[in-house]
Amino acid sequence: MRQSDYMALEEEFGAKNYKPLEVVLERGEGVWVWDVEGKKYMDCLSAYSAVNQGHCHPKIKKAMIEQAEKLTLTSRAFRNDQLGPFYKELCALTGSHKVLPMNSGAEAVETAIKAVRKWGYLVKGVPEDRAEIIVCADNFHGRTITIVGFSTDPVSRKGFGPFTPGFKIIPFGDFAALEKAITPNTVGFLVEPIQGEAGVIIPPAGYFKNVREICTANNISLILDEIQTGLGRTGKLFAEEHEGIEADLTLIGKALSGGFYPVSAVLSNSEVLSVLKPGEHGSTFGGNPLACAVARAALKVLTEENMIDNARNSGALFLAGLQEIKNDKIKEVRGRGLLLAVEFKPEAGGARLYCEKLKEQGLLCKETHNNIIRFAPPLVITAEQVGWALKMIKPILSQ
Ligand SMILES: *Cc1c(COP(=O)(O)O)cnc(C)c1O
């Protein structure tokens, strides 16, 4: 079958909730992927940062196969021999006290919302059903009804109401707005350290230090969604480290499994997770032995193979290269570690065309919000490969 045959099948039988680039992939290794006709591409999206460790990392693959041959799912009705060690290793790596494992990122977000609400009632003493959670405009936290209910992106939310109450939306990076939004019923502030889907939006320096202080002063749980920024992407294990702060709840997913399997988790430094009692929350697949074995291997290679340092070094090279591009239609080039973006002015006519041209050159990336291209290759990218990527990107983005 040719690429067009696969595309025709998707068009005929699939729901059309995505508009992918016209490329049908069948194989991946490290930063490279191959389409069904044998053409090779560098992946500069990394499945939205889920394959930070590179495609089909051999050690994660080995762990997955070995575990699949032994035991895959017990449900949490019984214990399994992977969950405890997974908790211990994850806590040791991240300095957390408690873990609650789920599958998708959106489920981790939902879990955190449930936990901080309950904590608000039981510990903080907020009156029943009055808990408020503050979120930011242009956020991306997933696709469930509750989550899209506090999105400000009309495409994400229009037509899906009625929505869950209890959320207040303030501008991102605006500390005064946060101060104003806090009430005695505020239980949490849910925020991305860097807004990924919004186009790699980095908040003003010092913002998160102030956020941390005001949350502590008002007994509010700071919930950092590090599903995209975490696990090395920005050149630190967590993006919060750039700000010198610690969240009360940290949400991770995506690269937690190196792209092999959906695994997410809520990490807690405070006592928030302890308010959840047996029966109050759960997931059939959350914390299953296959997920835990895969995640343990994914975390191990991240540190063992110095991927976080590499994200910092290769990211600096990549950013410097992008900044050399001369084009009046470019509004801004920005990024941290290997989470990079080029934003075009509206008159450039959209970023999609550039992505299509880059695809022809053998480099895959995806536009976000019309005018922005995000570059986020796997964290295993070498300096030489960054050079190759820039050689492809520079002439095209100069047009
Ligand atoms: C991808 C993402 C999510 C949602 O994760 P899913 O696994 O797609 O549900 C949540 N928050 C952020 C910041 C993300 O990038």
C-alpha cells in the first residue's frame, strides 16, 4: 500500500478530529522516523514531547517486552510487584512524597482537581461545593469536559457545554490578576510553567516566585502541569527548577513512558493526595505492571543517558541557530531547552505552509495556533543532528 491508500482508509473510516500532515509513518529510531515508502524524516515534534527518550528506545522496549511476557494487568484490586518500586524510584528522582498513577495527561489533571477540591473541604475548611480553582487563559490541560470547560480556545470548547463550575480564568504571567482572583474559597492554582500548546509562552522572570509565595501565604495548592515541560524537555527535570520553586502537586505524563504506553501521574509534596480514601478515585489501568515497568525504564534512561543535560546543550544550539534566521515576517524566536518556537507575524499567511515545505525536506514539525511552529525534537538529538536540522530549516524559514 502507498501513503495515499492509508490516508484514504483514515478518511473513510476515521473521525476527523485531527488534521495531520500528509505523511504515513511506519518505523522510528531515535530522532528519525520513516514513512511507508521508505522516506526518512527527523521528528521535531516528538509526539508533543511524549518521545523525549527518542523513538523505540531499546532499553524501554526491552523492559516492555519482558514485562509483557510476565504480567500486564492486575487492576488495583490486587497489588503488583512493579508499582512499589515505580513509586520509590519516581519519588527519589523528583523529590516527591506521594504518587497517584493514571494513564493519560487529562486524567492526571482531573485527578489533581478532585484531590485539591477534597483537600479544600477537609483540610482548608472551604464550605461544601464552593471550592474555586484558578487557571490561566490560553491554557492547555487536555480534552475532558471539565478541562475544556476552562479552556479559552473557542475551537476546544464551543459546542461542548454545559461545563463544570468552580474555575476562574486569569491572564497567564499576570501576578496582579492572580492576587485579585484569590478568595477564601480558592483551593488551587493550576498552571503550566511554560504554555506549550499556546506556542511556547514563557512567563516574565520572577512570576513563579511570586506565585509560589502568594499560594503559600493563602494556603492554596500550586498545581504545575508539567505534562509537556517536564522530564527534561526544557533542560531541567522539571521546568519549575528554572524558577527556583516547588509545586504542591506536579502533573506528569507523555514522556513518563518514553512514548511506549500511556502513563501519567500526580506527584505530591504536600498532604493533598492523602485526602483520597479507598473507593474515592481510581483507574482500571492506572498503576498496572506493564505501565510501571515501562515508566521505570523510561525514567532510568532519561538520567542514565544524560538526556536532560543534552536538552539544555542541544537546545541552546538549536535556539541560537533559529535566531540567525533573517525574515521580516518572523515576530519572535523563543524557547527553553528543546522546547522552541518560531512565531510569524499574521501577514506571513500561517505556519502550516512552512511545515509542509519542511516535510518535503525530511523534517517533521507542526504548527500551533496558525502562526507558530514549535520545534521539540527528542532529547537524544546530537549537536550534529541539530546542525542538520538547521540546514533544512534556515532556507525555508527565510522565504
Ligand atoms: C498533552 C498535554 C495534556 C494532556 O495529555 P493527554 O495525554 O493528551 O490527555 C495536558 N497538559 C499539557 C500541558 C499537555 O501538553
